[in-house]
Amino acid sequence: MSDGAIDLHAHTTHSDGSASPKELIERANAKGARSIAVTDHDTVDAFAEARAAADRLGVEFIPGIEISADFSPGTMHILGYLIDGEAPALKEQLAMLKNAREKRNPEIARRLEGLGFDISYEEVAQLAANNVVGRPHFASVLVKKGYVRSIQEAFDRLLKKGAPAYVEKARLSPRDAIEVIHGAGGVAVLAHPYQLKLSSYQAADELVADLAALGLDGIEAIYSRHSPDQRSRYSEIALRHDLLITGGSDYHGSYKPDIDLVTGLGDLEVPYALLEALKARAIDSDAKPQEKGIESARA
Ligand code: AMP
Ligand code: ZN
Ligand code: FE
Ligand code: FE
């Protein structure tokens, strides 16, 4: 691995990762990473512990988040980087999203029971230690009980969009997801675009144009499960729309056992220069409201 590798996409036990914030940072350090972003689903609760561990080990900690946005046919996740986890509007939206999960999750358990599986929501929530409970926790309980052989099989047969135990949850619109990240001082990046399940790169290009008009800042073109061709095609789309290119593994520990931190499936390499561009964009967008303020003061 080259010097200065980074990873801008990782989950902890505060959402659906199996490593605690401290363990995650220790793993990043052991893998020689210079910087690591924590991007849990819908929560910033890992930040304090991750930051302390990172300071101790001399790893650079980047505060991040992953927000699910309303989209079909596939899945749209928006990553937020360098956010202020204390921003009131962000906290308010995260409380709303937590609520939406708490409505959906018991319904998934009921569906599974209805399909004949002996599974209670209590044991799933317990596995998640009552942090942000996600479908991977359901999948893990199904594996432990011997109903399926792997987390992936649980998704394919039961939990993925359109499968018998899939239940929709309320999500933010792409516009609101980008806005809440910007409102917290962050940079908004379209995660793993292959999961949008669009029919062509042309369709992806058109969607990215729309999202860029809403203020999207970048695309996660370098992603564990992207092929080399996908990495270069999504990078081209980013450059065409003046967007940043970012990259990360989407490490979930034992919940995605084939993906390792920093190296992904073995061929991931995210250069530090991408993080420098991301930081520059964060500073740049910080300056924008002030510029506007000066203009309106003059008007
Ligand atoms: P949730 O936010 O609770 O709906 O869970 C979303 C998480 O489930 C994603 O971040 C992935 O970790 C995982 N996931 C979603 N779809 C799949 C899939 N088809 N196969 C494996 N894991 C998936
Ligand atoms: Zn996840
Ligand atoms: Fe995601
Ligand atoms: Fe993720």
C-alpha cells in the first residue's frame, strides 16, 4: 500500500459496523492509514471516542455521516464530511431519521415472524446495543439462528429492496440531505453510485447534473465494490460537473466480511490528495455565505 492511503467511508458499532470507534481507529492505524472518516448511518455518536483514539495514535480523524435519501430504482446515500456534529438543524434531522427507523424496524421483525422465522425485535436491538439499528443487524441474527448462511443471503432472500421482509422507511429528499450537510458546515458526496441501479452512465450523468444544481460537492467514484471501469467512469462524471472525487471502503467489519478497512476487497487505494481537495472545498463553501452577506449588505 502506498504511503498516505486514506479511507473516507467506514461504520462503527454506533450504526451497523462491528468495530467500536476505538477499534476502528486502531485498525486504520495498523493498516498504515494516514486519515480515516467515520461515516455512520444517521448518527454522529462515534465522533468523541474516534477523535480521542485518533489523537492518541496520530491518525487524522474526519467527522462524517451517511444519510439515505429518497430515490428509486436503487439506493441513494449521501455522505457528509467535515460536519459539525453539534449543529442544531443536523441534530433535529437525525432525531427524525432515528424515529423513522424505530417505526420501520419492529415492522421488519413482524414480517420475518409472519414468514415463519423465530426472531424478535428485542434480540435485534440488543445486538445493536440500542444504537442505530439497521438491516445488517437483522441479517446477523438470521445467520446466528441458522436460517441463512451469510449476511448477503439474508439480504438477497429477505431484506433487500423488494424482498418479502423489506419495509420502506421515511427518508430525506436528496435536496434536504444535501442541505442539512451544508447547514452543518459539511461537504456533500454521492456515495457508491452503482447502487443507484441506473440503466446507463448517461442516466447517471443526468442525475449528477441535477444533484450538482442542488449543491452536491462530490462523487464516491473509488469504492470497494466498483470495478476499475466504474471507478474511471464515475470519476469522469465528477470531473465533467466540477465535482470532487472521493473514495472509501464502506468497512462494516463482520457485517460485510469481505471488505477490509483502507484496502476494501484488496485493490482499493484512496490517495491523500483527494482529502486535500475535499478540505479546500469545505473552506471554500464556508466563505460563500459571507460573500453573499457582503453583497446583500452592499445592496
Ligand atoms: P438500513 O439503513 O437499515 O436500511 O440498512 C442499510 C444497510 O444495509 C446498508 O448500508 C448496507 O450496509 C446494508 N445493505 C443494504 N442493501 C444490501 C444488500 N443488497 N446486500 C447487502 N447489504 C446491504
Ligand atoms: Zn451500513
Ligand atoms: Fe451506503
Ligand atoms: Fe456505508
